[in-house]
Amino acid sequence: MHHVEAQLLRLEGPEEITLRSLALRLRLTSDPDPANNSLGTQLAARADPDPAERALLIAATEELHRQEDDDFEREYEHQRIALWLALTGVAAVLLLGLALDHRLSMLLGGLGGFLSPLIGVMRSQRPTSWGVLVLAPVGGALAAPGGLLLVRMLADPELNLLGQVCRP
């Protein structure tokens, strides 16, 4: 699609080039990236629809498309890594749950790990990473037996850090 758009820019008339140049200039000057900002300034310097403006417009469009593609590839790579970590964590949860007989506590830890980022997203009304939503339940399930072991250790009569409340 990006290649077709660049080809269409080569075929458009001067009026369309001027309008596209204006729209791209507005988009680039509002971009926080200094490289894109300077590209918008270069587009603003050319006000007449000549071949140099057309070439600059095509180059700027191709650069923006390359940046978008790089962002999508980076996001895809992050999602792939998060999915791999989640599958590995689920295997660890299953093995530990069966070996230590903590299936219920891991289930509740996984539920807490799922609800925590979900509530945070719903409260702030802003998007979060897909990886966080996938990995949080696995982390909660893996942390649950550790928390139980920590409470058991702190409730030990020899340490007596938690007092009479948590004594078995």
C-alpha cells in the first residue's frame, strides 16, 4: 500500500501535490520528533509545486511509512516475546501447582494478577501494553505460593514477627 501511495504522488497534479504537501507539513511540524519537525520545515520552504517539492513530498511520505512500519515491527516483536514468556510461565505454573499442591492459591494469584492491570486500565481510560495484560496473571500465579511461604516463615514461632494473629 505504501508503494502504491508513493506511485500515486508521482502521478498527481500540482493542486493535489500542494494540498498533500500542506497536510504533510502540518503533520510533521506537530510531531515531537526533531527529524520529522525539520522535514516539515523543509516542506514549508517550498511553496511552489515544482519537481523538487514533489520529490521532497515523496521522500517525506516514504520516511513516514518506514517509521510506521518500524513501529509495527517493534510492537509485533514485543508481543511475540510476551506470548513466549506467558506460555513458559503457564508451564511453570502448571508444574509448580501440581508439584507443590498450590493449585487454588495459584488460581487466585492468577485472578489477582489479571484484575490488577485491568482495573488500572479501566480507571485511567488509557491503553496499556498487550504484554502486561498477558503476563500479569502468570506473574500473580507465580507470586502466590511465594507470598504464602513468606507469611509462613514470618509466622514461625521462633521468629515471631507477625505475632499471635498469624500463628497456626
